[in-house]
Amino acid sequence: MNKFKDKKWFIGIDISKDTFDAALIQEKIPVSFKESKFENSSKGFNSMLKWLNKNGVAAKDSLFCMEHTGTYGLALFSFLNEKNINFCVEPGLQIKRSSGMTRGKSDRVDARRIATYARSNKLRLKQFTLPSVKLLQIRQLLTYREQLVKTRTGFMNSLKSHQQYQQINHLDFVIKDIQNQIDQLSVHIEELENKIKEIIGSEKDLQKNFKLASSVKGIGFIIAAFMIVTTNNFQSFENGRKYACYAGIAPFEHSSGSSIRAKARVSHLANKRMKTLLSNGANSAKNSDPEIKNYYMRKIKEGKNHKSVINAISCKLVNRVFAVIKRQSPFVSIYQQNFA
């Protein structure tokens, strides 16, 4: 039986870095909202509970709902989890699509939409599982690695420019110093990657799912690690299609009757970093996997552009990963001439 079936109150929360907006509605009166804004801190979380009590709302009779917001919501998730309060965390795209045509955009309006979404979908929503400490550690290490990679790329681009100066002024110091910075960053990045591997290897479930995801051609170490983190070790998404929506690689048809026929396109409400990583993986798979290569060449001959085909391959990779996780066995490639 769905644990949210008997909930009487629904609290939609729109989280930002420093504050969050809360909108409260009752099961029997879905058009009457009570709203307030709080600090995104322990003090603000306790103030929210006092506000609910003041309005005659018991936490045990309530369902809190919010969007995936990266690290901004972690403190609130932990607070609600410690208080044994029911809450769910849903993809922003899913909430937006369920709202239909809407007007206006603000934190207050978004909180209302999230509350309405929770009330309308309470029978299918699931309790959010807070990521383990190890998953949070991996997330932080991946974030820091991204920062170092970005900095190293900046130095590498700068090096090319300074090498042009060197041909004229023969000054070697700047070149050597930049190269030293690049070398040091490369060492730090390698250390971070080894630490990530160490954490993954320290927990059986993480290690197994990581190896299964990595068995898919095109899914390298970084992509597999990001997928482990963004799926809460494959507990937060039911299937590959939903994860593809989250990553912004699932195209949606835009049509109406017989007169409107727009090209299918992906959503901009997505994890753009994950989309970039999967595109990189798709390009790699295109060169290393015979099935994917055959598919790519066939679609290009049909007149499809490179980006749309790579996006379709990204979806295939995601579905393959979710398939091997579901059956708990590594991916086995079966080459077919007419692969689709």
C-alpha cells in the first residue's frame, strides 16, 4: 500500500542557496494556499515546523515535496530524514510537464506548483532515500575534480598563447611555470580519481553496480561514477527513460492535430553536465562498439545530423546501463547488421 495515500497536507518547497519557499495546501481544499519563506539552515527548518504547527498541521499527516536541486537541498533532506518526516524529491522536468500550460515564474509560484503536484500524484510518489555518506563523499570529490579539470584546461589554453610570446621574447619562465601548474593539477586529479575508486571499492553494492555500468562500451570511469551518484546507486530512477529525461537526452514530440508538427527536442530543464558526459561517451562508443558504429553510419546516411544521432546513442547507453543493473549481469554485445 502506498504510504502517502492517507496524507492530508502537502508542502511544496522551492529551494535556493540561502532560502526556501514553502507552500501548504490541504487535501480537501487544493486551491487555498498558505505560504512562507525560510532560511535554508537548521534555524529555518525548525521555523518551518513551528509555522506548520501554528497552522494546525501535523508532520505525520503531511507530505513534503521538492525538486532535485544539487547540493542546496541536502541539509533539508537530512533534517527531514532525522525527524522521520515523509518527503519526496522529483525531477524538475517531471513537475513542469505535469503542470501543463502555466504563467509566471517565481520561487513562490514554483512552491505552489510543487505542492499541487504532490497532492495530484501522491499515489505514485515514493519516499526519498537519503544518499549514503560514501555517495556524498564521491559527489564532493567529483565536483572538486571538475573544478581542477576546468582550471587545468585554462592553463593548457593559456600555454599555447604564451608559447607564441616565447618565439619573440625568448622568455622561458612563464612557459615553465604554466607547465608546472598543469603537471601539479594532473597529479591532484589522479589522486582524486584514486580516492573515488577507493571509496567505490569499499562498499560491495557500489562496487558491483559500478562494474556493471562500466561494462557498457562508452561508459567510462567518470560517467559511471556520476551515474552512481546521480541515481543514488540506481535507487532514485525506475528506468532508463526517466534518467534520460533527467539528463536532458530524451526527446519529446511537439505536435497538435494535423497542423503543428515541430521537431522532437530535449528539455533544457536537465543535468547539463550529465548530458555532456553521456555525449562524450556516445562519441566513444561510436568508435569502439560495432553495433553503435553501424547504427550511427546508417542514421547519418538517412540524413540525420550528427548531434541528434549522438543524442540517440546517449539514450541507448543509458538504457543499456539500467538493463545490466536490473538483471545484475555485465553487458554482452551481440552484433547485428540491422541494429536499431
